Amino acid sequence: MPAFSGAPTACLCARVRASARRLTAHYDAHLEPHGVTLPQFGLLATIAAAGEAPIAQIAATVALDPSTLSRTLAPLVAAGLVESRTDPNNRRARIVRLTADGRQKVNAAGRAWAKAQKTAATLIDAEAVAAVYRQSKALEDAGFG
């Protein structure tokens, strides 16, 4: 007997991933006029909240490994939205912060993100939204990613 006998649509992870792709596309459509994707906007907003921080700290906040984060940051640095410099206390580490253009981008794209957030919140009932936040925290607390 095979170890897997259910339909792929019965897989919790597959359903969550499909929902995440659909929701990401919704946010991306709102952010596209501002020239950023949802992952890029999330990084910009995280860096904005941190002020100035080591890449390792930002990576931990967004649950990415530092090398993946560095690759994701590269186009934002190239676009002049993020500055990256060597940490004076640890020459092997990098520190990032938003540029003035990056702060403007976060403010402008943040309004589009807020519209996407409001629309998404009307499509998913409040109880389900609260459950997503609770379950995300539970997974984090349990050491998942």
C-alpha cells in the first residue's frame, strides 16, 4: 500500500501554498504600479521598522536565511532603495538601511499595500484571519522555520 493515498488537494501544505500564491498575486497587483513585489515591499517595510540592522537580524525577522535575503535585497540595493555596508563591529557582516528613495517607496507602496490588505480582509472572514495569525505564531513557537 502506498504511503500517500489522498488527493493532492487534501494536503494541508499544498492548500496553504496555493492560497498564499493567490493572495500574493492580489498584493502584487496592487504594488505593481510602485515597481515592487510583495516580498520586496515586506523587506523594505521590515528594514524601515528596524531603522538600521544587520542582515542576519532582518533575515531572522522575515524567516529567510541570510544568503537568500542577500539575493532578494540585491535589486533593492541596485535600485537605490536600500544601502548595504560592512558592519564596523564585524567585518564579515553587512548592515542595511533604507535610503531616502527607499523611505518614499515604502510610504507610496504602503498605501497600495493597505488597500490590498483591506480587500483581502473582506474576502477572508475575521475569525479565519485571527486563526491564521494564531497558527503562524504557533508554528514559529514550535520551531517550524
